[in-house]
Amino acid sequence: MNNPNQLKFTVLPPEEVGDPNLFQTLLKQERVPVPEHLKPNNPGSTDEDLSTERYSARWFHRIEAEKLWPKAWQMVCREEDVLKPGDHVVYDIVDTSIIIMRGQDNLIRGFYNSCLHRGRALRMSSGAVNQLRCPYHGFTWDLQGELKSLPTTWDFKHLDPCEQKLPQVKVDTWGGFVFINMDLDSHSLQEHLDVLPEHFKDYNFERSVSIAHVQRRMSCNWKVAQEAFMESMHTRATHPQIMTFTGCIDSQYDMFGENISRSVTPMAVTSSNLKDVEEALILHDILEGSGRMAESDASKHVLPEGMTTREYIGELNRKVFSEAAGVDLSHVTLAELEDAILYSIFPNTQVWAGYFGNIVYRAIPDGDNHESCLFDVWLLGRYPEGSPRPAGARLTRLPDDKDFSEAPELGALGPVFDQDMGNLDAMTKGLKTSKKGAVTLAHYQESRIRHHHQTLDKYLGLDK
């Protein structure tokens, strides 16, 4: 193979590049049947600006606290985080704290994290317990939220123990993810997910498990972090090193109902920002720089004569992913084996589709601070059919002054995340100082962002 460091290519002017039909063109080259759901589905929308106050104003954050988070289904953890009875995760969202716990009956419940005596938080961190005991006075509940004991019973004769169950939120699961909704009258999770379970039905997400989980506090509104992954047009300025193997400016953008949107970015092909990129360089760079292919050592691979990098990487992934998951993937498209097919679940979770190399993003407000958020990244693998669900990866909480590249479990993805996050502090500064007072979106490439705000407005009552 040629030395990739010696290969040259041309960078084109940015004004006229981009082919949103590229993904559909690639699908026509597939040698297996293509799933219906990969067809484009973009109904279009209006082009008016968004006010910067949606991100920078305290009052907007408080409306979200009152009308969004208490009403929306939101992903709180993975099932493997609460694998055994007593395992629990403390989920804090603005003013509310919820304990997600697996009971002795193996059901997952969500309890408001507040003692029914004097209101102390029952748990300050995630972990494992055999009961919920308030450290203040010793009021105790079992793992199902039933009152178990209280001190000086003679002094609480006015309480009916049967009425002292811990209040709960709605809990449901999909694909190994645990969701909650504080609104007991809300529609079901299945309704909220809309087409997502159908689109993901062949990807074995029921046998997915987290192999890495990294969290870091970011100095930006949660929506700024969320939207950093809702379009690919930023690649040229922010991630120029991945353009040799990423069809960034050529991505497809789709919306399904109110809660689901998608971007599809072709991989193992060159961005239309570039031309004259040799296949040897595409192969080298996708193996070394992608972070989600079956192999990461380019020195072990030489492209066979007459074969494209897209074909080679797809077949490599097919072999390795089949062996890892113990399933036959001979019927699967190259697209589902290597492309960046990223779905957004309103309000704040994004999941990569496909058979392996799945990345998950989540952004939640950092307590009651509207200028800060907690950003989570999960990497998912698969475990063999018939095996019990294994324990998931332990959470790595990065200090505020540490980069994602300092989390070795993220591999080549870490430096890419750092490039994304490098924009976010500056976004906060720029949104606050904006004389224009508005954000302007591209009609097509940023249509997922507009779709997100349209659904947000319905929760907040601002769509009238």
C-alpha cells in the first residue's frame, strides 16, 4: 500500500460542495435488499430564526424545568446499571431527584428521592443497597418502596403505614435503556419512540451492553451540546481530519413524527469537500481515525485490487461483528455495517443505529444552572444470544479540566469529541453577547435542530 503520508488531494471551495443524495446513490449499489426505513423522509419546514434566549436566558430554562422535564420521557440509565436487586442510579434533573432501582421482584422502579418524614434525600449517589434507609432518622423502605420500619412507632400513630409507600414515576425500557416519565398520565414510551423500535428491530439492541461510559460537565446549555451532534456540516471547520473517509457535507436528514429525527452520514467515502483522495488514504484514515470500525490498526490491512474501501470495511465489519454477536449478518447492507446513522429521541438522547459500533449521547442540565450541562457518551457492544446480560462499564466522570481524549476507553473518538466540545464554551459566550439576538439555521442540513425546537415549543406551550 502507498504511504498515506505521501498521498495528496485537493480541497475544494466550500460554497458549492455537498450532495444530499449521496447516501441514496450508495444504497443503489448494495448487493442485498435495502430496508425501507433507510429511504429519505424530510417533510421540510420554515426558515425563521430562533431567539438566542432559548439557550442563554434564565427564564427559558425555568419554563423547561416546569413544563418539559416533568412531562417528557427521558433516558436515565442502562439496564446493566441496575443489574441486581438493590442496584440503583440517582438521576437528578434540575430540581428533581429520582432513584431508579431494581426491586427484589426484578422490576425496575423509579422513586422520588425524598424521605416521607422530613424530606431528606434517601440516596446521594448511585450504588447498591438492600433497603432504602434515611440516614437522618432511620425511616426505612424495602426495594419495592413499601414502608418497612420507622423509629418510635408510638409517636406516629397518626400515620397509616399502608399509605407511606414511596411515590413513583413511570418507568419503561427499550433496547437496554431505562426511561422515566414523571407524568403518570403521559402517553406510553412505545408511543413516544414512534418508528424507532421498528427501525432498530434487526440490530439486536436487546442484547446491547455498555462497554464504555464517560461523562463530563460542559459550560453550555444542554441544547447547545445536544445540537452539536444534530448536523454534520460543521465537519470541515471542526473535524477536517475525518473528511477523507466521511461524507459529512453529503449527509441525509430525516424526521419521523414529533420525537424522532435522523442523520445519515456515509462512511468509507470521501467528503465532497475533497477530490482526488486515493483509496489507500481512505482505508488508512477510517481505520485509524473512526473509532467505531472493527479494526483500528491500518498497518494490518491492504486494499485488494479492484475493491473500494467502502466494500472492504463493510465486509471486515460484517465478519468481525458477526463473530462478536454470534449472528449471521450476510443479509445486511454495507450502510448498516459502517455508516453513521444517528437517531435523536426527544428531548435529549441520540443513538447510533446499526449492528455494532453504537455510540449514545445524552445532555442534561447541570442542576439548576442553565449555562452548564452534563454530557454523557456511551459505547455499546453486544453479548451472545442466550447469555445473561453482563455488567456494564463503570462510569468515568472526567474532571472539568480534563479532555475526552484522556478517557482511554473512547479510543480515537476522544480527540473528535474534544474538537466538538471546543466550540461549546465559545457558544455560550457568543449567544449571550449576540447583537443579532437570533440563531439562523440551514434549511436542510440543520433541519433536525429546527424539528427539535418545534417539539420543544409544544411542551412549553410556545407553539400557539
